[in-house]
Amino acid sequence: KYCFHGQFFIYYLLMLMNVYISAHNLPFQLHSVYERLLRAEQRGEVLSKELLKVLGQLQNRSIAPSNHTISNSSAILEERVLRRLLPSQPDAHIYLPHLKEHEDSLKPIVHLGQRRSGVSLVLGVPTVHRQKQSYLVNTLQSLLFDLSTAERKDIVIVVFIAETNAIFVNAVVQSVQTNLPDAVSAGVIEVISPSPHYYPDLSNLKETFGDPKERVRWRTKQNLDYSFLMLYAQSKGTYYVQLEDDIIAKQGFFESMKKFIAYVLSEEWLFLEFSQLGFIGKLFRTSDLPMIVEFFLMFHKDKPIDWLLDHILWVKVCNPEKDSKHCHNEKARLKRTYKPSLFQHVGLHSSLPGKIQNLKDKDFGNQVLFKGHNNPLAELRSSLEKYLSHTLERAYNGVDFFWGLTPKRGDYILITFITPQAVKGYLFRSGNIETNGDRFYNTTVEVLPTSKSVKVRVTRGELACCKPSSDGFVQIGSFKNGMAEGEVDGALGEIAAMRLLVHSDSDVWVLLSEVNHIHITYK
Ligand SMILES: *[C@@H]1O[C@H](CO)[C@@H](O)[C@H](O)[C@H]1NC(C)=O
Ligand SMILES: *[C@@H]1O[C@H](CO)[C@@H](O)[C@H](O)[C@H]1NC(C)=O
Ligand SMILES: *[C@@H]1O[C@H](CO)[C@@H](O)[C@H](O)[C@H]1NC(C)=O
Ligand SMILES: *[C@@H]1O[C@H](CO)[C@@H](O)[C@H](O)[C@H]1NC(C)=O
């Protein structure tokens, strides 16, 4: 009887919301509330008492004359309804009894960030100590590479340092702060680590499925890492995407995800796959995370995380009395795969010692890594050693990017125009979405005016635009966040050459992905 009432009210509520939606053509958010209700109803997790309250409020709202705008009312509606419908946090203490000894053992230490919430997309990037190279900064730079201003406001990237060694944690925090200061201060990137009391003793685990001790430890810790990160991410936005610290993103990935979500919005699914690699690029509704985390925690010692996720699907839709084909088809309905893949591995070294990570996603394809322009004829010289066929000539001519080995102080790129040009402006972009860290750092843009009197005026400090440099060159700009862009003061007259001059040794290679001179012919 109780059950019958619950069902009845759910249907009543859905009907009411249906009326709301069709009558007001409410935006996306409300559709997702509607969708959550549908799913909640399917899960049978919602108590009729809770629904009664919500229903009462909805009835009051629909009866009371109100001047709320649609977005206003939908925002209120969503918040009220969601607060009641979101499942509560899983009780981690049941599955991790050692947590009871320390009250704060589930609380993250937030090292960097503005505690941003209310975004569409939360990207979770766990990072661990690797014996070889760290790709974390490059991963973050790749994710940020071509986000629009609006997208930057609608996303938060949570870096979870899955270690408790304070020296390592601080080193990662410093490196993110140093390399991505703007994204950190804007709140786009957050860096957290777990309480030192979070991990249980991982030294005494049962070896299963023929996995050696080290692998069992690694996969158990991965279950705990992902669970911690998901719990933290859950309240920050609408969708959560699981990533890793050794990936590159495809251009426009955010837009592609949004479109795909909209495309499958009204359908029943548990996760969307935006990559073919293990757990990378799996997207969940944050409202599903408590259930998923609870499952992971329950079996964290037993199986690797991708198997556990598959088991969730099994539990939800497979009928043990039917054959495996039926089960396979049913599970396939709950996961949707998007192609081409939006994330690709870069790392050759897995965090599991000795495990070489040469898994590549075949569905990632190639992306354009440079932007070509018609530049005036010029003779090109550089002290930088090129990598493979990525020559300066090919970059200048707009058919490739230039890739040079680690710049040292005093290294340069010199562009000498065949005939002097009246250069109006310039744009040099270093890095690209795959190697966005290979930038020009502490590098100035300089021009060589043809006129002797202009050089004299610059030396005397008579031109506000410019500072004298060596060899008759005049400094007109510098690289900031990998880009140098600006206008050239007309007072400089005709320009014989342009030069990029490196002022300090770099730790990384450099990649020039765009060269553009906006020029006119001088009369
Ligand atoms: C609906 O409105 C009535 C009258 O204003 C009020 O007494 C009641 O508490 C409201 N119900 C809810 C659930 O807010
Ligand atoms: C709604 O707004 C209109 C115009 O802004 C106003 O005349 C009217 O009194 C308002 N109604 C209520 C119920 O606040
Ligand atoms: C929502 O509507 C209420 C009542 O009209 C108003 O006081 C409030 O400022 C509005 N909020 C937003 C975010 O527009
Ligand atoms: C740039 O290089 C100059 C000269 O080597 C040095 O004095 C300066 O500190 C460097 N600036 C940065 C931001 O590294």
C-alpha cells in the first residue's frame, strides 16, 4: 500500500512537471531535473514522504500568482527538488572501518583553487608519483588549450594528488601554481589531496585473479583514489568526467561533449564514453556518483575499477536467467560511446612500476596542430635545433609547426624579409593542444628597423613603444602564456627583420604553431 502511494505521487509529480515543462518551455536544467526524477522513480529510491513535501511546494508554486522569470523559477525549482532527490553520501565508514579512528579522514586538503561549484562539467584528474616523467602540467594545459571564455567559467578541473607524502604533494602543488597561475586564480583548476588517514593498510591484501601483490595494491588504491575524487567532485557540477594525468585532449572536446549529452538527454544511460582507454573519458551524472562510489568502496579490495563499473551495469540490467548475449545487449544500452575519441594517452610510463603504457586510442585520430598563414617571403635562421621534419620553414610557410629542442638563453629565431616590410602587427603562438607546455618562456619579439634615425630615436628613449636590444634590434613585445601578439608602431617605419630572442634557459622543448605577420606594402 505504501509502495502504491509512493508510485502514485511520483507519477503525479512527473505529470505536474511535464505540464511545467511544456507550458513554459523551460531550459535545459529543468529537463535534467525531470530526467533525474524519472530515474529516481526507476530506482525506487525516493520516499513518498519526501515527494509529498516537494509536491506540496510545486502545487503552491503553480497556484500562487508569481512574477518569477522562467530561469528564476526553474533555478529555485531545481534547487529545491534536487536537494531532496539527490541521494545522500555513501557511508564510507562501513567499507573502510579504519576511517572511524580519525574524524576528518574523508575531508580533502584543498591546496589550490577557489572552491568553484555549480558548473556543467567537472573533470577529475588523479595524479600519482611516477618513477619517470610527469605529464600532469601538459595534461592540464591540453585541457585548457582552446576553451572559450564561457567554457572556462563552466568547468572545474580537480587535480587529486593521490599521495600522502608531503614533499611530493608540495612539489605537485608548486608545479601547477607556477605553470598555470591564471587558471588557478580564476578557479578553473583545483588541487586537492587526501587526509593522511584516508588510505588503509595496503600491504596485506589478498592476491586474486592471478594478480601479483604489487598489482593488487595498485588496483585497490586506484579504487580508493577514484572514489575519493568522485565524492569531492559530486557537489561541484552536473556532470563528472574521469580523466588521468597523462592524456591529451581533442580540440573542442567540451563542445562535443555538450552536444552528445544533449543528444542522449532523454535516454536512459549510466555513463558516456569519450575514449576507448580503460576508465579515461567516462562521463557520469554527478547525481549517480554516490551510488557508483558506494559500489566501488564495497568491493575496492576485490576487483579493478573497470570490472567493478561493468558489474554495476550487470547488477542493474542483466537477468541471470537469460543468456550472456541478452546481458551484453542490456548493458550496452546503459553506456553510450562517442566517436571519435576526445582523449588520448601520452604517457609511455604507467604509474604501476614496470608497466609500459603504450595503449593508444585508435579512435582518437589526428588533429590539426598548427595554423598556417601567408607570410612575406623571408630568409629564416635559428640557433634552435629542429626536431625531425618540424622545420622553421614549414611553420613559417603554414604547412606544419616548428619543434625545437630545449632553448637556452641567447637562442633566437631570425626572420629576414627579402624586401623590407611595413609590418602592422604580429602573432606568434607557441605550443599546441598536444604539447601546450612547449612554449617560449621569457622570450621577446624584436624588429630591425631599416632607418638609422629610428634606431637613434629608440636608443634615446624617444619612442614609447619600444626598447633597444642588441644588434640594432628594437624590442616591441614578449611572449605571455605562450603567445606574443601586438601591433607595430608606425613610427618604426619599414622593418628589415624580426627576431624572437630567448632570455633564459628552458626546461622543455619549444613548439611554434602559428606565425602571422599582418603587413602592408610601404610606399
Ligand atoms: C503551501 O502554502 C501554504 C499556504 O501558504 C502553506 O501553509 C504550506 O506550508 C505550503 N506548503 C509547502 C509544502 O510549502
Ligand atoms: C508582476 O509584475 C507586474 C509588472 O512588473 C506588476 O504590475 C504586478 O503587480 C506584479 N505582480 C505580482 C503578483 O507581483
Ligand atoms: C527571483 O525572483 C525573486 C522574486 O521576484 C527576486 O526577488 C529575485 O531577485 C530573483 N532572482 C534572480 C536571480 O533573478
Ligand atoms: C628573463 O631573463 C632575464 C635575463 O636572463 C632574467 O634576468 C629574468 O629574471 C628572466 N625573467 C623571468 C620571468 O624568468
